[in-house]
Amino acid sequence: MKKEITGVLLVVVFVLASVLAAGCGEGKTGPEAGIGKELTGSITVAGSTSVQPFTEVLAEEFMAQNPGSKINVQGGGSSQGIEAARSGAADLGVSSRELKPEEKELQEFKIARDAIAVVVHPSNRVDNLTLVQVRDIFLGQITNWKQVGGQETEITLMSREAGSGTRDGFETLVLNQQPLSDRALIANSTGTVKTMVAGDKNAIGYISMASLDDTVKVLAVDGVRPTVETVKADQYKISRPFLYVSTDEPVGLTRAFIDFVLSDAGQRILEDEGAVGVK
């Protein structure tokens, strides 16, 4: 009889321990919540072409950890991404600029920071410009490289299209919202601007710091080059946020993906790809 009672007590203790353990697991919150759980379904993340390559790498890793999930990543520009989130065409909009006052009703999640790098052809002997000189070049008030220490040749301007977060950030931080020169050639992505500058010895443009490579030459602005260190220290003056936005508080797969991006693992991916983490 004593042995039977002891056996019953052991069963009761085991059941209680299992219940407590399950309760602790369900209460997990914070950036790691949802990661590694069995997640299914699909979401669409759309917007800034500057942020798109980062989101694609993050989505690939997230889906590898959660095989039942699908993250559809699309470009289109920051304004289009914000509108896609508003209309429900995307679960998350992506912006590479600060939200405007009329957009502040959206939920925003700052996932990283970036610099807007001013770039020229590698053969250009100009190495540094003041912020005022950059402004005057893109306003069309400086039109020849000789005016800023270069060769006597006309400057070719390269810019992003209207609605681009990179252009919006550049116009806010550099042009003080003054109109871009009508001499500028317009490209619809960071990659296109880079290709155009790399192919024209007289060109100048602006691109995401994360897209820099040896096909173009990055200029110092007021003596400071865009790097992770100078952006973190607020020394480089032309920097902006990378944002995910949604109309409501994210839930389910959308929430899990944001949590992954803001986790230590997600932030390491962003920094490995050239962005500046927010942690």
C-alpha cells in the first residue's frame, strides 16, 4: 500500500513540473520571442530599394530557421512602401527616411541606421567637399569640377527619383528642401546611380553607404567619410534611419520577423551587410 501511494505522489510531482515548465516557455517575450517556433504563412515586406538587399538577407535566414514561413520582399521606394502598408498591399512597409508628420499614425520600427555617401568616378582627383559645396553642386550653382579643385570639366549630376527615401533624405539633410537642379539625370535605384557614376568620369551622385564598392570613389564631407564609426558617433552629417512600418501593432508572423530583425542575430546580419545597428 505504501509503495502505491509513493508512486501516485511521483506522478503528481511529474505532472506539476511539466505544467510549470510549459508555462515558463509560453511566457517568453522580447526580441527573441517567436524565433525557432513553428511558424507558418506568408507576409509581404515592400519599399525602399536601399533597404531591400538587407531585408532579403534577413528574410532568407528567417525562413531557414522557420521553413513553414514565407517572406516576400519587394522594392519600389520608401513612399511606395509606406503607401503599401497603409493600403494593406504589404504587411510591412520599408522606409529609408524619417516619417513625415502626416505619416506618423503608422507604427514604426527603427531597424538600423545608414549614411548617404557622396560618390564620384574613381579617377576624379577631388577627395573632399564641404556640405555647402555638395549642396551648391546639386542645386546647380556649381557646375564645373574646377570650382571645387578638380579638372576643368562640366559636372554630371546623378540623382534618385521622386519618392525615393534616399533622395528625400538627401534633400532634407543637404539641400534644405530646395529644388534639385533640373540638370540632374534620374535613376530609379541605388544600384543604377552607382553604375551611372562608375561609367562617367565627370559624374557625382549619392547612394547608400552599404552599397559602396571600388567601382566608385566615396568623398569626405567636411573632412569626414561615411563609416560605421562616424555614423554611430554622429560625425558624418548625411545619415538616416532604416524603418519598417505597419498600420497596426504587428502580430503573428509579422511580429516574429520584426523580433528576429531586432534580435542580436538580426542586428549582426545587418552590420555584416554594411548597415549600422541600433543596439
